[in-house]
Amino acid sequence: MQLIFVIEQDVEIGRMVRYSLEGAGYLVCVSAPSRALSEVENRRPAAIIVDATLAEMEGLELCRGLRRLGNLKRTPVVVLAAERSEEFRVQALEWGADDCIPKAFSARELVARIQAVLRRFSRLQTQTLPMPPTIFRTGDIEIDNSAMRISVRGTEVSATTLEFRLLDYLVRNQGRVFTRDQLLDAVWGEMQFVTPRSVDACIRRIREKIERDSARPAYLKTVRGVGYRLDASPHPGGRREAAAVVVTAGVAAGDRRRFEPDRA
């Protein structure tokens, strides 16, 4: 049985969430925000639900704390939100949430939305892994698909599934310019409550992890009025790499597989 970890200080809401999800066959752990980070580290939840209107600790700040825990970087975080504005949803995504569910939900809707999130993340992780295992290198960046790892200047960096998938997609299509809508279609698929600004938020998070100076990116370039592209970083001597180096286990060096956008 899959475990859903719920961070909620309202006893009644916590009871309703537990009852709904346990009725659908999930194990449920409801934790107060004061002890949530220490408790969730010792578990392997399939998903985490966070109340974004917590009084004891801001829900969005808690999302950021969850993303700092390395063993949860591939775990979907869903925010329960009374606020319906686009600005709030974008902020939630920027701080590490993967989806938002409006507070006025029924038990059936809650279960359906959690099931959809779990299916989507299972599909994302499956689609991200190529066969045979492939390592892409460009400049200081190395992406290992088989392990879903990103290394920058020899150091592994933590990334969510969406961040990994977006960077992987851009590296495979290095030099190509993509609109925000094209990236949403290829990477986010059927995810709800996402807008073109969701792409901007994810790009900003990736830049903070891979760029020496996120304000002056060498890799992830903004093409004004269009969208984004990924360039190879300059070498110290001034030369630029023309393309990513592809190392594929069991495949001849000249045999490079083409990556096509995933369609949900």
C-alpha cells in the first residue's frame, strides 16, 4: 500500500483527508507542521500533502524545507490551497509544490486528484529513463538518465522530477528555441493548474542550481518574445561546445538516439 503523508494542523481537515484516502486503499500519516520535517525523513511516502494556509508555519515555506531533504526530491508535493489566484499557484510551484488542490474539495475529488498525481509522476519517471542508460554531457553539466542524477562541475545537485525532466529535454534538444507552451506540452503534459509562468518558475530554479551566476546564465538562455533555449557554456579559452556529448552504454559512439517530445 502506498503511503500519503499529510501535513495539517486542523484536526477536522486532517481527519477528512485521512478518511477519504484510507477509503481508497492508501496508508495515511497526518502530522502537525512542527514535527513534519523530522517525521517525513524517516518514511518513504508516495506523495506529500501540505496545507498552504498553516498558521504555525507557512505552508509554502514548508514546501521549500521538504525540497531540501534529498530523499524526497522525487516525491510529489501537493498543496491544499484556499487561494485560487494564478500568482499563488506560481509561487507554490516556485517553492517546490508539484500541484495545487483548491480547499473546497470533495472526498471523491481529493482521491481522484491524488491518484492522477501519482500516475503522472510514475509516468514521468518511467519516460525519463531511456534504454539503454544514457549520459549526456554539455559544458559543466552531466545528466545520468539511468540514475536520474544531475552533476554540475563534478558535484551532484538535488532536483525534482520536473526540474530533471525539463533540463534533460533542453539538453537533448540543445540550441533549439522552445516556447513556454511547447515546454508545458513536452514536460508537464496533463498536469493541472500550470500556466506558462510555471515554466518560468522551473527555469529559475534550474538556473540557481546549474549556473555560476543565475542572473547572467551561460546555459539556460531567454529568447525574448519567444521562450528558452539551452546553449553549451563557453570554454575558458573562449571556444564553445557545438553539441552535447552522448555516452550510451552498449551503443556505438556515433549512434545517437533522437529525443521526441512526450505526449501524455
